[in-house]
Amino acid sequence: MSIKAALDSGGLRPRKKWGQHFLTDPRILESIADAAQVTRDDTILEIGPGLGHLTRVLAQRAARVVAVEVDTDLAEKLRADFATAANVAILQGDVLDAEPWDWIARGGGAGDVPAASYKIVANLPYYITSAILRHVLEAQHKPRVIVVMVQREVAQRIAAQPPQMNLLAVSVQFFAQPRIVRTIAAGAFYPRPQVDSAVVRLDVFESSRYAIADPERFFAIVRAGFGERRKQLRNALAHGLGLASPVVAHALNRAEIDPARRAETLTLEEWNKLTRALDF
């Protein structure tokens, strides 16, 4: 059954406000499950199952799939479609309203599985990608692996390295190692989006590789640095943090970072050194 026919059968339409674009190509669906290395030992939290095509692939491989769908009508259809699937739970709601592990618990997927031993698979709406990634990466009980389908440009930003770093790259790479698995042409979706997509795998660190006692302070400094990207670091940080320029310049020198550099050239380790050197 085509995507349009599946939607029509339930009296449904793609909803722009939630950025709904549906994918059914079985080869691509299998490649997403392959990227997550889903096995019978895995509990999966799927965000945005849509019409459930990927859910079926995951359910064939995983011990348990808990799928969270924000669209009430789609959730109702999914519950009917998966009524006989013992290892699938369909929940309706906004994934941002609760911790990832809480959703798994609500779906009966917690059991004896350690809270840090689950995976997330998602086809993320473009408009909310950053918010969802931040939500799951900053969760108290983080997943081991995250595999997401996102806009290709966003995937490239997530995996960027100096001198093309950006705030999203730092925010993700602080918690996980990203890898772009594959790209997906816009024509593989219905309705067709205006841009191509990409599948990204994030291997989440058990603990941060950076000895940072106060992550909020770290990210305050990073946000200030990227707040005015055209400015040299000493000026961007002074303005963004409300500090005197000589104070910032001294901290940059202590961290062995040229004050004339720009934020996109710094590695995460250099941001770490700057955080330790800068008092405010």
C-alpha cells in the first residue's frame, strides 16, 4: 500500500505543523535499523513513528519497541495496526514532555533493562531536531546509541570539525561521537520535502570525555563564543558574557588560545581548557 493510500484509508493527511514526511522504502528502513545495530537484546524508543513502517522493521529485530507519536490520529491508527504485536507499545504525546526513560517505562519496556541500556531511533521533523537531540542527550538516563534521520545540512553541522564547528556540533559532540551513515534523496519521502535527508548515528559516551564540573557554565561560554561568529573570540566572549576584554584575553592566553581566533576553529578540548581558565 502506498503512503497516500495508507493515509487515505484512515482519513489522514500529512500535517505541516509537525513536519510530517513519510518514508516507506524497505531498503532505507532496513539500513536505519542496521545503523542502530538492533538486536533481540535491545529496547528501542522510537520518536515519531508516523505510519509505523520503521516500527515494523524495528519490532522484527528488537526485544521491545516503545513508539511515541505526537499526532493523536496517527497514534490511534498505530495502536490498531500494532494491536497484536506483543513487543510494541504505542504512546501518544510530545517526547519533550518527559525523560526518554520515562517513556520507555510507560510503554512497559523498562523491565529488568538497565536505564542506560536502550537505543533511540527517530525520523526527526526538521524544525525540532535540535530541541529533541538536546533533550535526549541531556537526559539523566541517556541511551547508548541514537540513530536519527535529519535534514542533510543538519547532519553535516552535527558532524562538523574545526574550522567549521558550530554550536550544534559542540552540543552534540560533548555527549556523543557522531557519524553520518548515509544520505537519502528528497524523492524517497511523501510528501516530498524541499531538501535531502541523512541518517546520523550517535554513540553516546558513558561519561563525558571532558573534565567539566559545571556543564551549564561550559555551554554558557560556548554560546557566547558563537553568539557573534564574525567577531574574534576575545570580543565575542567579552560581549556575550559581560566581561572586560582584558579579563577574557588573559583567560584565552592561559588556555593557550589565540584571542584573535574565532569560535568555529576551536576543538572541544580547547573549549574545556577555556572553561577552566575563565572566571566569571
